[in-house]
Amino acid sequence: MTSIESTAFGRLEAEGRLLKPSHKAATHHAGRFGFRGEIALTLDPPVTLEAVIAGAEDGETALSFIAGSLDSFKQLPALVESLGANVKPEGKYFIYVKDLDRASRYQVSFGGVPLYVLPLDDTSVYNELVDLFYLDKPKMKKYDTAEKIDTIIDGGLKYDTTYEAISYEEGLKRL
């Protein structure tokens, strides 16, 4: 069974960044550890990545998938800084931002790691991901939390749509 210490979540757990978990355990996918909750980005002032769904593979130092929401586009650097080496260019990272215009869909790279930066309307990250990945919502209602996390991660890892690539600075100008 995959333990948190043998994944990219180990450092985040040791630093006390994994908050309010509704799931923090191995999933049904062999070798995968899943997390659903919040990740603390900064302590002063307190900033969190909310509604997180994330996964990491056993023995890997980087998360393979992460999705969550931020209140502001301006918080992206704090996200990247807090995750540090726990993200990789091959990972899939979906960040929903509450202050983006509804039509805004970007790919913003930090240190060679691309983030999908998407607007968050009046719905949840979970519902946004189900729609984005064309997942079967009625079928998923029957799943336990670990199976829902696996289904979303698998959908995200297959996702290959590209959006306009912009710099963080360009994104700030467009707010």
C-alpha cells in the first residue's frame, strides 16, 4: 500500500500544508496516493489552494496531478513557490481562479512547469473538472471518494487541449 511518505505529498505533510482532508490515503489505482482538501500556500497572510484534488505516484518526487481554486490570479506565484520541486513539466495542473473573466483560459508556465489557469464561476472545482474532462457525472455519484479522485486524475492526465500561452505578467495586465 502506498504511504504518504513515499510520494510527493510527504514534504507537504511534514510542513503541515495539507489541510482539511476529506481524503488523504492511497486510492484504488495501484501505487497512487490521493488528496482532497486544501493546501496552505502561505501562513502570513494565510493563503490556501482550496477544493484541491491531487495525486502522486509511489516513489515520485512530484505530483502527477493537482486541481484547486485560488481567489486571485495574483496568488499563482505563492502556489508555485509553496509546491516547489513537487511539480514537474509533465504533470497536469489545473488552477481555477475566481477573478478571471469567464472567457479567460490560459496556460501559464513557471520555471518550465505549465499550469492550466481557468475561470471559476459559481460552481465547484469538482464539477468544473467533471465537465472539462467529459466524465460521466451520474456514474461518478456511485463512487467512493478514492474512486472519484482516480477518475478525475485519469481524465486530467489524458487531457491534451491547449490554451493561449501567456506569461504571468501578461495575465496581470489582462485582469
